[in-house]
Amino acid sequence: MTNSRYEVDSEYEARDDLELGNDYDGEQFDRADRASLRRVAGLSTELQDVTEVEYRQLRLERVVLVGVWTSGTAADAEASLRELAALAETAGSQVLEGVTQRRDQPDAATYIGSGKAKELRDIVAETGADTVICDGELTPAQLIHLEDVVKVKVVDRTALILDIFAQHAKSREGKAQVALAQMQYMLPRLRGWGQSLSRQMGGGGTAGGGGIATRGPGETKIELDRRRIREKMAKMRREIAELGKGRDAKRHERRRNAVPSVAIAGYTNAGKSSLLNRVTGAGVLVEDALFATLDPTVRRTETAGGRGYTVADTVGFVRHLPHLLVEAFRSTLEEVVDADLILHVVDASDPDPEGQLAAVREVLHEIGAAKVPEIVVFNKADAADPDVIARLLRREPHSVVVSARTGAGIDKLLAAIEEDLPRPAFEVDAVIPYGRGDLISRIHEHGELLSETHLETGTRVLARVDAPLHAALGEFLS
């Protein structure tokens, strides 16, 4: 199976602009930049050793990617489109071509402008694509107008991410959250087909009717669809709230028992589930795929000193994560908001690790977790450039470099977690009778044991404990 290849212009040409002198007049786009769709190389998906029959069974959508570049460098625009290509492949598409256009802002009608939309139509026809994916969230009008020009299905980045979430959701709650987000996205994008789809007539000419200029269609098909979607959304919100009660109860129980909680957050495919397995031995499914984890996993483990704490794996983030997804998954993301410590996992081998940091922190701020203490974990050290790691460590001094695949650096991470976990408020010196082993057990489980000495009258412990345990130890305190 062969795909057409295109050369990427390494530099923009602006011969006319050179004649105008060097006076700086604000940040303006070169004329050649404005007038071109820029091909992005290396996006074509290579399918090898696949027969024609197998290909028909796969039923991969053949897609062309298009992005509008409004700020940053050409490298930033290409990096964003390459991420879109990875998302498209995760959704099960074959990427044929990718183009970007430099503009002050996306065109209000067709996203890339009417002329460039016609050029895009020619590229679609040339490559045999059946879908165009835009690297941004399009308005309903932009979707309709661009589809009318290119004559194939058009989807935007938000719809693509929603589709991936729908494929990966496994639990009942995860499926409900994705369905809610999809309905929120779909509601303003329903397309009506005229008065022929009216369901009932409006105000008639009888006494008490609306009178002149009020007789006409009543509830149309599109209005009926919208009403049904709103009803389903209300039902879905109630279902999500009900499903979240079980996790809320467990979280409340952990707080009551003063069990510290650690949440693993980070960019999608940064290695969060692999890190959870290394830290806790959880045995969570690990895939080299975007958004492989949607349902939170909570596991209990202990520090080297025997202090128990929980570790929660959460859904991955991505640049421009749709706001409606953040809203739909808010109950799941509460594991991060309510945590005592966040392990912010970053793929150190990624071409733009700083971009990952910024994107994740933007979402953390949006959900109200910006003030939770954080350890930055630079993962995949075995595949990263040492110079890049050195640069990242200078940028993020409170960080640890690890490889969840090989286990390198995990000991340092565990020590950092133990150091940063909140310590119980009360320091006690108590002699506990040998018949009260339950109190010793509670200290081991919920407190921080500093020393333990066996005397004739009982066990003398120096420990840090929380308020309920401090009260239980009251009669044995020295």
C-alpha cells in the first residue's frame, strides 16, 4: 500500500517583503506564510504486511490532518499536528497527509478560509481520504461549511479525543462520563433538515390561538432531538453522581483513618500505570497507547518505615483537553484534588517535555489541584537525552528521574514520597500494656513509629499519631 509523499519547505519565502526594509512594525506574518498550506512530513501511517482483505476488515478511516498556526514557531505547529496524528492512529485511522496554515486567527466560516478549503478538497481527492481532522475545536458553522467544501466527513480535535475515550472506557462510570461528554458536544451541533420534519403544528386559528403570523411548525425534529438529549444528559448526571458515592465513601474512610493519599497525574502515555505497578505492585494493564487508562485505580502500599498510604492512577491529560471532558470526569479527578501529594509524571524522552508540564498544570489548576504538594517524576530516563534531563532538573528542582521500565531511580522516588507525605500532628511517648496490642497495630497502620522498646510493664513507643489515636493513647502517655 503506497501513499503519496510531499516535500516540506524548509524555509518560508518572502521576497516581496525584503524590499520593504527592516523597520519592525509589530509581529506580522510573511506574505508567503499567509498564502500557503504547509505540508508536514512524516505523518503518513505505514501499514506493512497487510493484505487487501485484512485491510478491508480493519476498515481504517483514511484521514488528512489540518491545523491553523496562530502563534509560536513552525516547530510548535508541527509538534501539535504530530500529536494529532498519534491521536488519530489511536482512534484507528490511517494518516495520509498533514497540512498547516499560518493565520492571525482561524477563519470564522471554514476554519482555514474558503480558498484554502478548496486546496484541501484537492488534497483529499488526491490522497483518497474519507475524513478531515482539524487540530482545534470547530464551531458548528465551521464544521458544516468545511464539510460542504471538502465533500468528506470533518471532525475536530475534541470529537477525536471523545472517540478515543469512548473506545477505552471499561467501567460503567467511565462509559457514563464519556457518554455525557459526547452528548454535551453533540447538542449544539445537531443539523436540522427543514420544516418537513415538524412533529406537530403550532398555534392554530381557533379562538384563543396565536393569530396572524403565529401559525406554523411546532416542535421540529431537531428540537425533539435536543430535548431528548437534554433528558438523557440529566439522567446521566444522576447516574454518575450515584456511581461516585462508592468512591466518595472509600475516600472518606481513608480520611477518617488518616491514611495519606498520593495521586499519579501526568500527560497521556507518560508511564503513569507503569509507575503505579513499580511503586505498589498493582499489576495494572500497561499499553503504549494514548488514554489507555480512564478508570482510576487505587492501591495501598507502605513506606520503608512501615507507614501505609494509598496511590491512585488517574486519567492522562493532553494539550487542549476539552473542557467538557474535564467536567464529565470531575468526579474521577477528585482523586487528584483530594490527594495529599501528587506525583506529576513527565515523559523525559518526549520532544517537548516542558509542553507536557505546562499542559498538565493547566488542567490541575482548572480542577482546583494547583496547591496540592507535587513531586515531578521524569520518567523514561533510559530513553531520554542526558542533556535534556539535566535541563529539566534545573527547571524543576523538586523532582526525581526514574525509569518505570527498568526500575532505575524508584528507590529515590519512594524516599521522596516518604519525606513529603504529611506527618501526623501529635508526637507521643507512651508505655502500652502488652494486652493492648490493638493500639500498637493502629500506630503501625495509621501513625509514624519512631522507636519501640519492650519493658517489663509494656511496650514503650515514641511515635507521631493523629488526633483520634492520640485520644485513645491518653491514659498511657508519659
